[in-house]
Amino acid sequence: MKREAFLGAAVLLVVTAGTAVPSIIDLKTLEIDLSNHAEAIELASWSDPEIITITAEGLGWDGDPQSIRNGWVRTRPMALGLSWRAPAAVHLSVALIPAPGEVVLDNGQTITPYRGDIYVRYSADMNNWSSWQVLNHGTDPAATRPDQPGSNFYVYLRVPALETDAYSELIAEYAEMEVPWKSDEDAACRWLEQEHPGFFSSHIPFIGYVEFLYEGPFHGGRRLTSLRAEAIYSMSGIHYPPDDPGTYEERDASTWSFHSNPEQ
């Protein structure tokens, strides 16, 4: 069964006469059932699909356990943040289940196959992406399920201030305008794209989306059953309230969705 969950762990909004002064903490998870082809294909792609296939036992290929095919699994982009603001830093953890089991060689010796590597990249606008960054092997102390089975990977991503400062200056300029919601960064990004064409092709000022890539050996007979990714992050909650307070009900329930024009 596929489960794709985007869960807000806590969103604290305290409105005052001028601005809201909260902190926003959020949790999003992505779970891919690699034993169900119809559901997995919606959330991921993988190498050599005519050879590395999905059965009820998971993703892999049938063959001699001593035989190896190098392959990859790539997730679809996962949106973070709220529809009106995205984070600039995030704790990411990934579990690939199950962990490699021992393989018995013809000479009777046993080996444990390499677990492979997980990479991540991020984007603000779905069109321009960072380079791939490898995750650490092991369990992130910040993860909500640090004892989960399988091969575990983690990383802390943070956008450099050089990128966020340029963006913050332009967002402050937008907040001086007469607009329905001065702190709506989705609307601000659309304005920014019109006023400063090409900005997002040269800057990635926040983490609106992440995408994961697994690369590793597929031993014959070994099949992966699931991939679970978790993102934990906090964002500044300081913002101007919208002209229509009812906007919160709609906008706090959805994730970041800004897409830039790929032609700019």
C-alpha cells in the first residue's frame, strides 16, 4: 500500500495588531510501497524497468544472489513548507527497506552487499535545481523514527545566506506594495519573476521541493519493499496577516507550489 503523507507537525500562528510573531515547525513524510507497481510508478522511477521489476516481493530482479546489476531509484519531487512560505533549511532522513542480507558465495564464504547511496537535490521553483548531494549513512538523531529498520541515511540541508539575502531584499520590496497579503511569498515569487526575469535560474533561495536518488547494487533475488523519506524543518513565522483572515484556512492546509516559467 502506498502512503504519501504531508503532515504538519505544528503550525503556530499568533496574530497581533501589526504582524504575526510565531514559529512554524513542520514535518512531511513520503512513503513509497515498492511492492505495488501501479502505486510506486506514481511516486518514483527506476533504472532498467524491463529487468528491474516490481512484484509482490518488491523491486529487484530474479537471478543468482552472487550476480549484481547496478541501478537506481529516483523519487518524484516532494513539496515542503506552506503554500505561502518555504524553509531555507531542513533535516532529511531516508530509510530503504530491507537492509541488504548476507550472500553466500560458491566457496562458502558470506558477504554483506553494499547498501548503496542516497542523494538529494532541492529547488525553489521546480525548474532550477541544486546539484546532487550525498546523504550520510546512519540514523539522524532528529528523525521521528530513529529505530526504523532497513538502510538509513540522513543529511541537514541549508541554503547559503548569499542566496537567501538577495531574495529577502526583494521580498521586502514586495511587502511595501499594496497587495492582498504582504507575506504571501508565492505571490511575491510570481511578481519577482516578472520584475526580475531569470532570478530563479541564478538563485535557489529556499527549499520548496526535494528529490531523492538511490544508487546501488541490485543482487539477484534481493528486492526492496519500501522507501520512506522524512523532512523536519522550521521557518520564521513573522509575517503580516492577510487582508482576509479566512485566507489562513485555505493556505495553511497546502504545501509550496510555485513553478517558475522555464523559458526565463
